[in-house]
Amino acid sequence: MTKDCVNTRPTAEEQVAILQQQLAHAQKLTALGELASTTTHEFNNVLMTIINYAKMGMRHKDDATRDKSFQKILAAGERAAKITNAVLGVARNRSDSFEPTDLRGIINESLVLLERELRKYRISVESQLASVPPANAIGNQIQQILLNLLINARQAMPDGGQVLIKLEYDSANDMIDLTVRDTGSGIPPDKLRRIFDPFFSTKKGPDTSGKGGTGLGLSACRNIIETHRGRIRVESKVGVGTAFTIKLPTYKKPTVTAPTVRSSSASAASHQPDAA
Ligand SMILES: Nc1ncnc2c1ncn2[C@@H]1O[C@H](COP(=O)(O)OP(=O)(O)OP(=O)(O)O)[C@@H](O)[C@H]1O
Ligand SMILES: [Mg+2]
């Protein structure tokens, strides 16, 4: 008796879809890993400050030293609260829905997370944040892009440098432009073509802060920008620096249409929603 032979091997297209899913998963895990390592480092620094000033206040009982210790402990505690808020911001936004998004808030939250790390590598940050309309975006994903771009910028400046973050409204296209510019190594033209490819990296694995080297950062940025119907552009000059600009659509209130009254004879086929 012959058995029916069912071909269960995935087709080439199915294999591509599976690999794309795995890639998206790897990109998410890398982003979470970077966020966890950034937060842990920052938190540890805050705790060290609190512990050291508490010890100082206990050792020196004069009012002046105790006042100073309490002030430092209070400031460190407030910073700890900001850090958890910045992380909770990511968690709160974890729904995959687009909503009116305040990009300034996201930039400031991302800077809270990286402030100390950037200072440690002697990188100064300048923000030029114009007041812009809300973007139509998934805030959590935009924060992921920003962290990726800022960490890349930091890694391109091993001897220190400057980062400029700019937020502008492009009225001609009704889009919001977010630029991250650094004064780092720059990217030679032969590499520039490949930087958005998954797994393309010129780094030799994680650096002293435990970051970098998988080559998934910019490919994730590009995927996110595509889902946002935005654009990402890069300009770079070796020895001068690099600027990434992302363009995001502004949020549009959904237009309210008057409810349609269906007659009972209307066929279902004539009421199919428009394909997006
Ligand atoms: N601001 C920058 N200045 C110079 N080179 C950059 C910059 N941003 C990206 N690159 C180059 O593009 C490559 C790809 O960047 P990408 O963020 O995708 O991966 P990665 O940083 O190497 O690893 P990770 O997955 O940890 O982000 C980098 O290895 C680096 O060569
Ligand atoms: Mg990177």
C-alpha cells in the first residue's frame, strides 16, 4: 500500500518569512539587553552615590556635612526615580499601537538613560528641540531607535566629542525631522552602503560598557521606520562625523464619518472596507 506523501518542507518564501520573524525577535532581544545594561549601570552609579553620602553623614556629625549628604542623597534618589520613569516609559508604551507621540519627551527620557554613560566617555550633548506637532508613532520603538543612534554615536567617538540632537518640523512635507549628529570617526563610502544590513558590524563585539557588535541596531531602526512610513537618511564624512536623520509623519486625527445606514438589501460584498 502506498502512503500519501505530503510535502511539509517550507517553501523558499515561507523560509524567508520565518527568518524575518527570527531576525525581528533577535533585534528586540538586543534592544532589551542594551536597555537592561544601560539601566543597571546607571542605577548602580546612583546607589554608590547614596551609599557613600550616607556613610559620610554618619561619620561626620556636624550640620554642614549632614546637610550636604542629605542633599546629595536626595538628588541621587530623584535621579533614580527619573531612570525608572524612563524605563517604565518603555514598558508603558509596549502596545503596538500608533498614537500621538511627543518626541521631545522621548528624547529627554532617552538622554536620562544615557547621560552618565555619555559623560563617562567625555561626550557632550546639545539638544536643539523645536516645538513640533505630535508624531504618529509607537513611542517605545522611537526610543529604541534613539538609544541605538546615541550608542552608535558614542562608540564612534572613543576619545570624546559632541552629539547634537535636533528636532524640527518640515512643513513642506508635513513631517517631523529628528537628527542625531556626532563628531566621530565617520563611515567610509564602501561601508556606508551596508550599515543597514542585518549583522553588518565593524565592531569587535561588546565594548567596556557591554554594548555593540551584533550589527542589528541599524537594521532594527530601518524596520521600525518602515512600519512608521517614515524615512531614515545618513550623511557621513570620514574624520568629521555622521548624521542620521529620521523623518516621521505627524499625527492626524481620524476623520469622523457619518454612520452609514445600510438598507437590508445591501450585499456584504459592496461594503468591504478599503484595503490599507
Ligand atoms: N554614528 C556612527 N559613526 C560611525 N559609524 C557608525 C555609526 N553608526 C553606525 N556605524 C557603523 O555602522 C555599523 C552598523 O551599525 P549597527 O548599529 O547596525 O550595528 P553595531 O553598532 O555594530 O552593533 P549593535 O547591534 O550592537 O548596534 C557599525 O558597526 C559601524 O561601523
Ligand atoms: Mg549599534
